Amino acid sequence: MTSPPPLILGLISDLFFMAPIETTARALGFEMRWIERGDIVEAGAPHARGPGEPLSGRGAAFVRQVVEWQPALVLVDLSNDALPWEVWIASLKSSPATRRIPVVAFGPHIDLALRARAEDVGCDVILARSALMRSLPEWLQKHARRVDAAALEADCCAPLSAPARDGIALFNRGEFFEAHEALEHAWNAEPGPARELYRGLLQVAVAYLQIERGNYNGALKMFLRQRQWLDPLPDVCRGVDVAQLRADARAARAALEALGPERIAEFDRGLFKPLKMMDSADP
């Protein structure tokens, strides 16, 4: 299966910058997407800045959109007053589901107050417009996170570790707390990039556990967080049908959100699907 090109998300509305950025990004093998105005993503709503994923307020819809897109880099024009970039970047960087995504901001070189605001909300790199545009290919290549697909594919061909097999067996029996414990041991012990399979599995297990406990917010946060680990994986990794797992987790999350926190007790436990193995030695 061919992986899609890595995505760069631009929070930019000025065509003077958009055109050369898109041309350069595509020449380097990136896809570009743009959010030019705040109302494209969400309407105005109260926002409380704090740790963890925002599940409501002005930053929540933006974080959920970023989770869906999983960009390799976010570019921010600090002069774009058409969107609430301070709220959005603060939310992005406070959320464990998105805080690893690098954010490169640019603006007028003489506006030190604007630079300080960008630093305060967590922008990783802040550049003068001229500096960014002068060396645009170098900045994009330096800061965009690219998955080493070949290394990941090779590591996914290795067998499951013993703790991982135990964790999957527990998961498939619906013992989600114990599955989480075993998979966390497997993740901590694994040196290669396929270890993120185990991290994604354990977060899905925790999401299901939180649903059983009636914790809507806790479950939704885990569904958001697992995407960064499972999305980059090939469709089969260590014998696990990752494509099916991703589909099952999406279906469970959609059902959870349709019910809302008030009706979580009505969640259909039949959506806790067992992990499908693509080899003959199912745990």
C-alpha cells in the first residue's frame, strides 16, 4: 500500500505567501491544506486554556480537525487576524493528541510583541517573513515530521513480543485494564518504530475501559490520542490487522459521540471488536 504524501497545514490567508508555499511544498512531496479563517472550522465559543485535549470551546474543533488530518507541520501567519491562532496553537500544544506536531510561525520581524505571543502559546519556531521565504525549502524539510515508511514496514514484519501477545489475548477477552498493563510493558520493552503499534493498542484498550466506567471525556481523549500512533502504521503490523482496528476504533468513537456523556450507559458493547490477526497463530 502506498502511503499518502505528508501534509502541511497552513493557517494563512495571504495569497502572497500561499502561492509560493504551496508550489515549494508540492515540489518537496508534501500535500498542502489551508485554513484561512476561523469560521471555517468553528464558530465563536468560550475557551478555557488548560492541560489536556479541549473537548469544547474554540480550540476543540480545531484540535479534532488536526487529529483527522495528522499534518507533518503547521505553518502560521501571525498577521492573520481572520482566525484565532493563539487559541488554536495553545490548544494544539496542550493536547497529548497533537502536541508533537511542529508549529512554524512567521510574521513581521520588527513586531517583538507578536513574537512573544507566539512563544507564549507554544510555537516551536518563529521567523521573520523574509527569513522563511528566503529559505523556504530548507525550513519545510527541517521541521516537517516525516515517517520513515521503509523502516516502519520492515519493523512491522517482525513477530509480536510475548507481552504483546498476552496483551492482545486479554484485549480480545474484554479484559481492557489488564490488556493495557501488558501492552504498556510491551511498548516500553520494544526498541523499534513498530513499538507504536503497542502504544496505539493500549490507548484503544483504555478508551474501551473508560466507556465501561462511564467516563465519556476520558474515552474520547484516548480515541483522539491513538490516531497519532496507529495512522502511520501499515495496514498490517506484527500480524495485527491495523486497518480493521482503525475502522473499529472510528466506529466506536462515532457511536460514543452520537450518544454524548449523558447516554454513555447505552453504548453498544458489541462495538468492542476483538483484534483481528492476519497470521495463523492468533493469541
